[in-house]
Amino acid sequence: MKHKAFFSLKTRITVAIIGVLIISLSSITFFIINEVKHEMASAINDNAMNLLDATRNHVESLHSSILYHEKIMFARREIELQNNVMLVNSMITNAYKRYQSGELTELEAQRRATADIAHARYSEGIGYFWVNDTTKPYPLMVVHPFMPELIGSAMDDTIYFHGLGEEKNVGQAFVNVCLKEGEGFVDYLWPKPIPEGRTELRQKMSYVKLFKPWGWIVGSGVYVDDIQADVQNRIKAVIADLNKMVHKQKIGESGYFFVFNAEKDMLAHPNLAGQSVSHLVNPTTGNYLFDELSEAAHKAQSYTYDWDKPGFEGEFRFPKKVFMTYYEPLGWYIGSSVYKDDFEIIIQKMISTILIFSFSLIIIALVIALLVSRSITNPLNMLVQSISQTNEEGLPVDPIPMTHTKEIIVLSNTINKMIHSVSQSREELLRAKERAEESNKLKSAFLANLSHEIRTPMNGVLGFSRLLQDSDLTSDMRHSYLSVIEKSGERMLNIINDLVDISKIESGQTVLSLSSVNLNELFRELYTIFKPLVDEKGLQLYIENRLPENIIIVKTDRSKIVAILSNLIKNAIKFTNKGCIWCGCRVTDGFFEFWVKDEGVGIPEDRINSIFDRFVQADISDEKVYEGAGLGLTISKAFVGMLGGKMWVQSQENKGSQFYFTLPIKAD
């Protein structure tokens, strides 16, 4: 019976399936275990290298932000110095005018001006002003609030011979700059006033401006270490950010990255941050550990040594591999470490998991084999039984059983639909995430830009409003100050109008008001409006109309076409320092084609595609920042689209830009 049972179909199917599965799993498991050992070791090393590269890239990015912050701080201080010196210069001008009007003698006017200058302060009392004349070879000191002993003496003392980064006389540098340009910046070394007195010589940057009627040079400066202190705060914030990352980025169970500087101070580390590590010794070699790590960083090599690990503090017996690199701009050493025990434990866990999984598959295969063999043999047995049990006519008594796999097809179809649905949902979530991130970036850029754009004219309004309180102001000075206040107010009003326009555009509330517009008259009007602004910058403005006499009328929204051309001409003036600006119109392919060209700074190639986006300016750079909320081109392009045309730009950096837009020709 046993012999017959072995040769049964059910037994043969079960033995065949189990045999094939055992052989296959044994072979696969053997190769997988060897491959896993190799791949896991490589993967962990790669992970450590990737973490090292990612950390270096992050440090490089943070360093770029530090440099950018430093440039911005210098630019802001330069503007602050110019504004403050201009205010003091206006005080001298006021005194001079009182002398001219006969109200004061020249000596009284000069004494009043010097007294006011000596008491003028800013930046919480730290910032001050001085005055010297243009006497040669060495000018005389007229006003110095912190060193009164210098007043009236020639600027030939050794303290003055630290100008322009060399042993040159700073007084002569002031005179040379002002006589040549009327104003300018000078770098030199000078004692810094502190509550206890004065410090040793420190680097200083000053702005000087000539008051020609009296031959006075008015100056004020800022010490570079004050700016560097703010930069150092930025570096501390960068280090704090790295220490937050240390606790989140791990390799294996205990691996991590760390950063230290040339003085062997640990900047970022899970538990040694802020401590000096210069005293730590490699227990194997007896050398200072971080000297060896520094050498490995300069050679771009990995380094292996025995060290303790979390949970086994003080037990320096665990092999540890470190990948090192050196970031020269900051003088930082960056390391990524991994313990050999960690990935060996992981490999052993993986091997154990594979073995358990293989054994489980054999058990499952046995069950499946029994079920499969039963599913094949049972219908046959039932068929044989049905055929053997016949009635008197020789026909089966019971019906013959039927099998099918429709459920599997339905299940597969359902799973495919589910996968498709999940895939669509995931894509929608990713798109929503991207839109949310972009919206957040735009919001941050908008708030920062808007804060700057509102604060700048507001400072003008507040500053000159305070000056108007001086009862000794002349009528001309009052008109001058009121003009500054009016221009600042107009600038804030333009920002608000741009915000209202973009809000109406996005909410669909903008309404077109069509009328017949004479383009020749329109260009004459624009020429009249912008000619004074062009002349003020020393530029040339040309109108190039190429319209037939019978086609000079277009039916369009006059206010919007004026807004479009005004925005483009304003931008051309703003970004052009010398040369010409052209604007005009011609007929082409059934459209009016307008253009505004300039010889300005142009647009970088990588910003051409985004120049019409909201809150984007073509002039954002580390060297110079122009005013504007970055909405003008967005609004203009939206208006062009509403009027049935299109807008585009051609530009080459440092050679100028050409903005074009079209409007359809409509019969009057």
C-alpha cells in the first residue's frame, strides 16, 4: 500500500513541488547571503560617504548664505552712512544759507554748524561725524567729538597714516576722493570709542562728502568688527542648525557626522559640541586623534581606529571608520563615522531574516503543494466516482463538478484599479506639496521685499518730517524736504496700487474700458512724462513710430496700455546707467507690435523664464539692489493678455533688454 501511495498523482505532485522549492531556495539563499554581506557593507560605506557629501554641500550652502548676509550688511551700512552724512550736510547748508541771508556772520554760522555736528549721533550713540578741510599737503581737523585734542591741528600725526590698507595718510585720502568725485568711501585703521575710552587701531570704512562753499569734508564711518559681529552671530546660527541635524542623521545604530575647526573645537557633535577635543588621544597609536583626522581630511582618505560607543563609554575597543573632508573657506573639518559592529549586526540580522524567510517559504510551499495537488486530484476522483456510480442506463447518478478562475481575474482587476487610484492620489499630493512650497517661498520673498520697499520711503517721510520741525528752515529747504516726502509717499502709493492691481487680476475683478486711442498722441504724452526722468540720469529717449497714417487709432483700454508702456519705460530707466532708451510701435501680421529697448544691465540667462513671475526682479544680485516690489512685469503681462495680445523679452546681460508686446488691430 505504501508503494502504491508513493506512485499516486497527489504524492508525486507534492514531492515535486517541495523538491524544486527546496533546491531553488537553498541556492538562492546561499548567493543572497554572500551578496548581502558585500552589498550591505558597500551600502553602509556609501551611506556614510553620502552623508559626508550632503553635510559638506549643506555647509557650503550655509557658507554662501553667510557671505550673502555679509555683503548685504556692508551694503546697508554704506547706504546708512550716505543718508546720515547727507542729513549732516543739510545742517551745514542751513547754517550757510543763514550766513548768506545776513542773519549770521560766516564765523557764527560755522560755529553753529560745528556745534550741531559735534552733538549729532546715531546707532544708539555709537555713530558720530567729523569735519576736516581741504588744506594741502595735510588737511586740518575742524570737528571730532571723541578726540577734541585733534581739532585745529593738521592731520599729519602718525595716527592718520593708516589709510587705504597701506601706510598712506587718511586725511589726504579724504581730500583726494572729495576733490575728484565730490564724495566717496575710504578704508583705514582708527581707534574705536568704547565706554572705557578708546581701543587700539581697528579697520574702519567711512563715507566722506565735500561741502564746497566752506571747503569742508564731512564724514562718518562704521567699524568692520561691528559688521563682523553680526556675521559671527549668523555663523553661530549655522552651527546650531548643524547640531540639530546631527541628532537626526544617523548611520546604523551609532554612526553620525561631526564638524570641528582648525583649533580642534568641536562645532557639531551628538555630545561633544562646544568642547575642545585637542587633548583626545588615539588609544592605538598614542597620537592626538584629531591631528590624525585632520591629516586624513586633507588627503581625502578614510581613517579607522578603535573608540568607545554609546552604552559603552570609556571602552575604547570598537573599530570605527571615519570618512573625512576639509572645507577650506571656513577652515572646517567634516567627518562621517560608522561603527563596524553596527553594520555587522545588521548583516547578521539580514541573514537571520533570510533564513527564517526561506524556512517559512518551505512550510508555506508544503501547504500550497498539498492544496494544489488536492485541487487537481479531487476533481479527478470525483469524476471517477461520478462515472463509476451509474444508473441502470449507464449514466452518472450525480452531476460532474465544474471549476473556474474568474475570481482571480476580478481580484487582479480590482488591485490594478486600486494601484491606479493610489498612484493618482500620490501624484496629486506631490503636486499639492510643490504648490504649497512654492506658495510659501513666494510669500516669504514677498513679505521681505514688501517690508524693504515700505520701510525705505517711510524712513524718508519720517526723517524729513522731523527736519521740517526746525523753525530755522528756509522756504527752499522746506520745499526740498516736502518734495522728498512727496516722492516717498508716491513710491508707497505705487506699491499699494501694484498690490491692488495684482489682487484684482488674480480674483478676476479687472474690468476693461475700451475706447479709441490715438497712438501718436499717446507716445507724445509718454515722451513728455518721462523726458525729465531720462534727462536726470543723463540718458536719451527716442520714440520710433512706424505706423501708416491711416492706422494710428486702436480700440483698447487706454489706462492699461499706458500702464504697460509706463512700467516698461520705468524699468528701462531704472536699469540703464548710460546710453539710450527707445520705444515705438509698428504693424505686423494684423497686430500692433510695441517695443521698449534699453542699453542697461540686461537680464541673466537663468532668469529670463521667471522675469514675469510675481515678486521677481531681474536685478537681484549681491552687488546692487534696485527698488520695486517685483509686480510691474506680472501686471503688464496680465493686462496684455486681457487685451488679446502677448508679451515677451529678449535680453543679453550687460548689453540691454528689449521688451515686446502686441495688441490686435480693431476697427474704430
